[in-house]
Amino acid sequence: MPARVRHRALIVVGALVAPLAFAATALAGNGGFAPLAPQSPNAEGIQQSYLFISAFAFAIFLLVEGILIAFVIRYRRRKRPRNMDGAQIHGATKLELAWTVGPVLILFVIAAFVFAKLPTIQDVPAAAAGSENLVVDVTGTQFTWEFRYPNGVVTIDRLRAPQGRTVELRITAPEWDVIHSWWIPALGGKMDAIPGTVNKTWFEAERAGVFQGQCAELCGLYHAKMLASVEVVPASEFDAWYDERRAQQEAGTSTLGEELYEGSCAKCHGLQGEGGYGLRIAGTQLVSDEQAIETLLRRGGILMPPVGRDWGQTEMNALTAYLKENLGG
């Protein structure tokens, strides 16, 4: 085979093999090319839609690139003088109709599939016999996720949920805050937390484990620190924790104060109160003055948002007690 022909053949083969390599990477789910392995029925619907659309996109890519390469080779200049135009081809009516009707049909098939899948992704399943859906209020604030359960239990940045039970999330943000976006990739799609508006999503975890996520909406300077996780445990273990955590909160012995500090304060003021983006608070008079702390949290400061404006007294008492005990000097 002549060197020039061999060189061209290698280019053609490389152009066709490279997409296959990227497709294999995408299907393997590494490198961020593909969704994480779904652990909830709604996440499975999202992955199926992704793979269905990707198959069409990949097929069209191969078709277009293949035709492009074929045309480059078939209609190359050869020995024609540089100043001479190539053969002019007109009147390919069937071809023009094909490349018009084909994409319309493809888009119709994709739209039909997606709209058929959408209810399984979006609609919250009805409660099973003998079991109610667990409804959790999710509030996003700069730069914290707060989870409030029906029995009054509150957790920060980590949601605990029972395995195999539908968890309905009612997601919002305070009216004084900005837009955030709830996203745990393995358990479903993104859902915006919009001030003054309640959006709903759900998941039903198929296995126990900890699933990581983060705010998916640029919400301020420390957006990258607005992480979230869902800890899924067996249903019996969840029920025991659910009752125990409530009793601890009522008695003032839960870890809520520490969670509030790490989620709402430490991201700006440092884990030890040593300061960072926010001022140093460790050992200051402020942390020993419960009334001053509450006023600051509810009203905010010059650069500090009123992170505690909507807190109940349980949260406020837990945080002020934690500050006094651990950072009061």
C-alpha cells in the first residue's frame, strides 16, 4: 500500500475508532461522562433517557462524520487545477427530503420516549399498603441544607432515610435567600430550591449506603462548600434513630448544635472559630452572649446573611449552647 494511501486510511480509521473509545468510557460511567449507577427508580428513568438519547446522538455522529470523510475522499481535487471548480451537482430532491424528514422523525421518537419516561421520574409514587411516604422539608440557605422531618427532627447537610421506602422531598429556600439546587446524582435529578416556592422530588433507595451530592446552582462565594449527602439505612435502624433523635433534641443532648455550627457557621468562620472569610469568633464575648448570638443569626450582619431567621427555638438553643461550650474560651 502506498504511503499516502496508508496515511489516509489511518486517518479514516482513527476518526471512526475515537468516538467508539469515548463511547466506551461514557458507558463505563467513569470520568463524569455518564450518570452514576442509579439507586432509585427515578434515577433509573433518567439514566435510561440518557442512554436512549446518547444512542441516537452517537449514531448520527458516525453517520455525519462518515459521510463527511467519504465526500472529502470522493470529491477531492485530484489532478484538477486549483483555479477550476469541482463538478456542480444539482437536483438531489430525494436526498434533501431525506435529511429533512429524518431528523424530524428522530426528534419525534426521542420526545415520545422522554415524555413516556417523565412521569416515572417526576411523579411521587403513592404510598404502599401499610406504609406511608416519608415527607421531609428541605431548605437550602447560604451555604447549608436543612432537613426537617415530620416529628420535628432536624439534621444539617446529611439526610438520613430508610431503605426501600419512598422519601418525598419538599424543597425550598427562604424568601431572603438565593436560588439553590438539590442534587444527589445516584438518587435522581436536580431540583431547584427557589425562595418562597416549594418544589417536590422523591427517591426510593434500593440499597443502604451514603450517597453524595451538592448544590448545583452557583449560589455565592462558598457555593463549593454547600455539599449534601443522603445516608440510607435499613428501615428498622432508621425507625430507632428517628425516635431516639427526637428524644435527644427535646432533651437538648443531640448533636444538632454541632451540625448547625459546622453547616452554617464553620464554612465562613472556621471549624475552631479561628476565622476565614468571616471574622474570628473563638474566645470573643459574642459566643458567650446567647441573646447577641440570636440577634445576629436572625437579623444578619454587614456581610452575613440572616441564616437563623427561620430557625425554631430548638435550633437556636442547640447552636448557642454549642458555641458557649466549645468556643467560649
